[in-house]
Amino acid sequence: MIGHSEKAAQFLKDENRADWHDQTLWMVRQKRDRAAWSVPEWEDLREEASQIKNHALSNLDNYLLQFEEKVIGNGATIHWASDAQEFNDLILRIIQKNGAKKIVKSKSMLTEECGLNPFLEKNGLEVVDTDLGERIIQFRNEPPSHIVLPAIHLKKEEIGELFEEKLKTAKGNSDPQYLTAAARSHLREKFLAADVAITGVNFAIADTGTVVVCTNEGNADMGVHAAKIQIHCMGIEKIIPGTNELAVFTRMLARSATGQPITTYTSHYRKPKAGGQMHVVIVDNGRSKLLGNETYRNSLKCIRCGACMNTCPVYRRSGGHSYNYVIPGPIGSILGPDSDINKFKDLPFASTLCGSCTNVCPVKINIHDLLYDWRQEISEKKLLPLSKRYLMKIVGKVLAQNALYNWAGKIARWAIRNLPGNMVYHQINVWGRERELPEAPQQSFKQWYTKNSLERRSENEQG
């Protein structure tokens, strides 16, 4: 499998796209900052949200059982799935039992994680993603590049060409308002014809058995109200104790994600409609294992706002598809290795460890610390490339011995000043491909400091 650095290099070949992607996401980050600064108690909210999540995860068994009892009491049906295969099979059985053929689906990273769409399509069902960005990438047969802005890597001209092919829009028209209107007309037909509506779940409220879905387009509501059967899919970590706790998260989710005070639609689903069915499917798929891991369990607090992606200098410049894992960016670089350490061992290194992701996380996940922890674990398990392992051993020995470190520094400074450029910048020196070393000083900082300390001491003694 092609690794992150190779895919990032492919993305960076299109300099205009890379620059535009970087600037657009930084603009979203700035909107987030303005929205956060408008709330004087923002840092208090972050701490409260973090503590709510800590409490919910520490009492997950009790809250899940309470939620199950309330869901059943509300007249809905609850299902449990241990992994992706069981989840997919379960959804298929609900659909087939009701003789349904057409499904509309709102945004759900859980269904992406479990590969639900291709599974249902393989079984002869039509699945239409109704979030505009998700529909665009579904037309392109590619995964989302961002968990909130799934088509952020595409320009309006590309979407115009895509809609011309798929929706027969006017040739050369890339006006966003026109394209959005065409998509709405197309999706309205799908809503009206659908037998089943599938949604994700942003929050599940234990004391009422309510699932809460946050959207800006109202597509989840359209699907649920039009179809007789509604299916809500959630990971076990989505549970929160009650509506008081929900108020904390609804103040933070949209501000962190897009810089809005709140999502346009914050929908609460509790009971099936008259003559209809409501199913809630709760999925583990490795979450219990992560919950039991003291080092990484903090990552289960994630509310999927995408703020860490919008601020990450690596994600902004490498694109979401370079990560390979279903959730890209800093949080995905923690979750990926947990699901398959061999497959995603390169992701924790796709970070500068600058800490910006941790600073913007609304639930205070120590993201950069967890990435560092993964690096140590991957190194200890000897999963790094052989060349890197030997190089790190050499560097470690140099840094551990004062005399050797001084000698190496002296040789390096001489080499930079005197060797021809092609002997410093060559294919083996990957780091040097996109960088140029500064002019090397005649002496090291240590030598300069020692010399100046002696001079100051001498001056003081003479004085």
C-alpha cells in the first residue's frame, strides 16, 4: 500500500490545488477562532465537555443499558453489533425484512468505517448519500477527504463538470448556487422514492433514549420524515448522560467545525412515526479494546468536529486522501494504528507535533501527545523501516556522547561550508529535497557560549 508521504507528494504536485486547500482550511480555522473567542467561557466549556466525556466513558456500561431501556420504552428497536461485518449484516436484514430497495443516507463516518455503502450495493440495493459533499464524492466513487467537509479537495469547476455528466447541468456552469439547486432537485426525487433512511448519530442521550443528529442541510430530517423506516447508526462512545450535557456539546460542535454558533438543524429522534419503524444500531468495532487502553482511550472522546484537521499544517498541505484511513488528519492518525498498527504505522509520523490540534480540540484530547506515544510504540515494536531504525540508533549514540556530538557538529559545519551542493543535496538526503540549509557558522553555540562565559567571567574578575 502506498504510504502517507508518497500520497502527499502526489497531492503536492498540483501546487495550485495544494495552496488553495491549505488556505481554505486555514480560513475555516480562523472562523473557528472567532466563534470561540465570542464565548467568554469557552475554555470552561472545553473542560466541562472533557469531563462529561470522561465520566460517560468510565460509566459506559450503565449508560448504554439505560439508553437501551429508554429506546425500547419509546417504541423503537435497538440492535447491537460487535464489528463491521455484523453491523452490515444487521442493516441488510432490516432492509430485506421490509422488502425495501431504495435507501437514502445522511453523513455518517461510522458507515464509512464499516463499508456499508459498497456492502448494500453489492446486495442489489440503491444507496444515495444525501449530504451534498458526500453525494459529490459518491458520484466520483471516492472516500471523503474530510469528516465535515468531505469534498473540500475539489474546486467548483470540477464539481460543475461532474454535475454536467451526472445531473445534465449546463455545460461550463460552475456557479455554486446553480449547482446546489440542481443537487437539491435531484435529491428531492431520491427522498420521495426512498424506503429507508439511514443516519449517523452525533449524540445519544441515555436518560431519554433520544438520538441527536446535527446537519446544516436538513437532509437527515428529509430522509427520516419521508421514509417509513429510519435507522440510526452509532458507535458506543456517542452516549452522554442527559440533555443538560447535550447543551454543552451543541455550543461547541459547530463553532469548532465551521465557525457557526450552532448547526442549522439539531434534530432529536425518539419515537418511530405513526405506521413507521425506528431502529438504533449500536456498534463496537474495536472501541471496547480502545476503551481498555489507558494510553489511547482519550481519543474516544472525539465528537468528530474536524477542528484538528483544519489547523494541522500537515493535513492542510497533504490532503485527506493521503492518510488512507477512513478518518484523516491528526485524530485519524491515532485511530488508524489502533485498528491496524501494521497498515497505518506511518500515520503518527504525519505530524509536526506542534500541538495546535490539541489546542483547538473542544473536548481537550491530548492529540499530539497520543501521536508521540504511537511513535514510541511503533519504534519499540520495530515496525519502522530498517534504514530509519539504524539511522535513529546512530543519532542516539551521537546525542548521548558529548565528545562525539561535538565532533559530529564540527564535521557537519565543515561539510556544509566546503562540499559541493550535489554532495549535500542528493537522492539519499530526502529531507534536503524541499529545503536549503542555512549558512553554517564557524563555531557551535556551545563553543560560542563557553567563550563568552569565560570573557564575561574575566571581565567581572578584573572589575
